[in-house]
Amino acid sequence: MPLPPLIEVVPFSKEQLEVFKATKAEIVIPGSKSITNRAIVLAAVGNGVVTLKGALWSEDTEAMSDCMKRLGVEIDVAADPEVAANRIITVHGCNGKLPKGGTEAEPLELFVANAGTAARFLTAMVCLGTGVYRLSGVPRMHERPQKELIRALRALGYRIDTPNDKLPAVVHGGGPKPGPVVVSVDDSSQFASALLLSSRVGGWEVSTPEGANPDELPYVEMTRQMCFTFPHQGGTFQIEPDASSASYFHAVNALFPEVAPVRVMACQPPKCDGGTGWQIDAEFPRVTPKAASAGIDDDSSDAAATAKRRNTVQVISRKTDLGDSIMTAIAIAPMAAQPFRFTNLGVLRKQECERVQALRDELTKCKAKVEETGDVLDICPTAPATLGDATISTYHDHRMAMCFATVGLAVGGIKLEDPSCVRKTVPSFFQILGAPPPHGLGVEIWECNPTSGERLRRLTDPADLFAAK
């Protein structure tokens, strides 16, 4: 049976932590959702057959694959022998000519679920077709920004019908319409990425507004690099493991630095250490709260240095330091040995849920010291012994569930509602937590009564820990 509606994650015991000193959990991270969905689009509009290795198979990538099939793009999906959550995806390029399209009376329906990448990338891609296409998703997707992408496509000469510049939207394909286009990325960098992915066929010369800081556009730069290196004429493309998903396991080491329970396998290092630089979240181990531990007391004999660190605020920006993994850093920050300030969080408000408010509310439930000012969260250290005993609303947001599951490894009484929402990016997340070392963390996970919160049974069968449909 799938994950139950309410689970409890039990903190590591002293005995478990002692075992990790000798035997690390060797965690293989599934493929990147962001790179997988970009690669599917590039392969679909390309000229040959491309095999994507290490591709993530999750709710978002399934939504993209399903839409491609509806468009008539041939896609073959096979198991990946290396990582259960991955697939080997073979895409037969359509040479920029979409095989299927609807009419104005009966548009071809494309359901993107809650996948922002699918919603934005497909809106641009179907402009290359000759039919009419209607894109829709779950209710939350209909609330998420789309305006600047639609404005840019209209400026190129495409007709897009929507009463509020959001989904649902009806796109009238017009084929390639070469020309320059400037697109704002204030609400989402995916707008520029969507245009770039189809620009080779569309003839679009894509730029962002003058004065935009390249350091603030890491996902756009990822897309530019992918467009440059991708085998458009056919071949093989390797998907990097997902740095955002790796952050939860790097965070475990930050929570228990004296033990460092996890060896994160095959993930990209930070760019300064030789990584590709495609994923800004590869920087997570470098900038995350390194002093976080099971306690905030410092045994250092240098009392002055300890006091200075405790009073020094470390600043982490969503624009220049981290991408989605900033949520992981925010979640574990209450257990750090110094205060943290997280800035430029506005884009988090327009994603799967209103993430700034959600993080503030759920951390407050855990009795953490959190202050929200504009698009800034300030978090002060709190003794872990006083944290926890909270039922966490996940808002059907995969990252909320995984962030607070990670918190639950260090503080007691963390229960998670709707844990199956992790299916969006890491369906095997709780399997990885529950599996015994070295292939997992050996975490104790319980099914709880949704009404009373009482523990019902410990979940040990991998099938019970998988986020199935």
C-alpha cells in the first residue's frame, strides 16, 4: 500500500549515530527534474533520436512525457538498472514539426499537473506547431505566474488566449517566427528557459532586461549551457543527479557534523571544486549552516570567538547563493550555532505553495524563533531539545515534506501530513530514509492515526514507503 496520510519521523538514537561513525549511508541521488524536463524538450524538437540516461521519473517528468506523447512525439521509457527512481528515456525528435495539434473548436488538451517546468516549457514549444493547444493543470498551477512568458510570445507574434495571463491557456501555433525577444524573469527564471529551449527552431533571439545580474539567473544559465552542449542531431545525454534533492542528505551531515552520517554519491560538486555549475544547489554544502548539530553549545575554550559567532548573522540569498535548496537551509537553521538571514525569497511565494509563509508557520509550530520581514526570514538558534512536537502541514509541496522530514531526524515528535507529495520529485525519498545502511539511513518511520496522531505501525516494507499514485 502507498504512504499513509500521516507519518512520524523518529530522530536518530545515540546508537544509530554511533554506527554511522564506522558505516556511512551511501546515498545515490536520483536525476535532476530540471535537467530531465529541459532535455526532453530539446530532444523532442531536435533532429534525431536521443537517449537520456539517469533521467528522473517523477510526477513532473511523467507529466512532461505524457504531454509529449499527446503531441505525437515518440518516447520510450525503460528502467534504469542503477537507480530505481530513474529511467532511460529515448526521445525521437520531430525536427521542430509537432506531429499533432487540435483545432480552434477542439484544441489538443495538455495537462501539466503542478509541473511549472512543463507548463512554461510547453507553452513556448507548442507555438512551433501548426495546431491549437490548450494547457491546463491542477488548481495551484492555475494560480502560478505565466504572464511574462505569454507577453514575450505575443511580442513574437503568437496568439495565446487566456483571460488572466495564467493557465488554462489556449495557444495557437504559428511555426517559427524569428526575431528578438526580451523576457522578464522577476517571477520565474523558467520564462527565459522556456524560450531558450525552443529558440533554435523558432529563430528567437532571447535576452533578459538590461541590467539583469547573471548571478541572479543560474537556471537560465543552465539552460543556455544545455542548449549549447545538447546532441540536437541525436546521441546520448547524461542527466546529472539532482543537487536540490541532495541538499536533504547534505543537511543530515550539517545536523550531525561530529558524525557526518551520509556519503552523497555521484552528485555534482560546487563549481569552485570542478562542478559544471549548471545547478546552483550544488553550492549547498558550501553555504549551508555548517555549525548545526544536536546542540548549540560550543565546548571551545575561546569564549570570545564563540560569542562572536553566535552574534554574527550569516546571510544566504535565494538569488545569488542557492536555488530551491534554500528551503532546506531555512528548515535546519534553528539548530545552527548562529543566527541566519535568508533574503530575496519573493520567488518562493509563487511556487507549489506560498513557501515563505509555509516555512514560517511550520517552523513556528516547531517552536523555532522565526521573523518574517518582507521577503526576508530571520532565524535565531534554538536548543533542539525545545523544538518539535508538531504536525506539519506540507501544503502538497514536496519540498516542505522533505525539509521537515530532515528536521525530524534531529528533533522529536515531527509528524508529516500528506507525505506522498514527495512524488513530484523524489518518490523514493522515504524509502531511502527507511532503508538500512549503507543504502539508506535506517530511519524509524511510523504510520499515525490522522485524527489522534497516535502511532499505529512502523513502516518497514519498501512498498509502504514509496510515494505511489
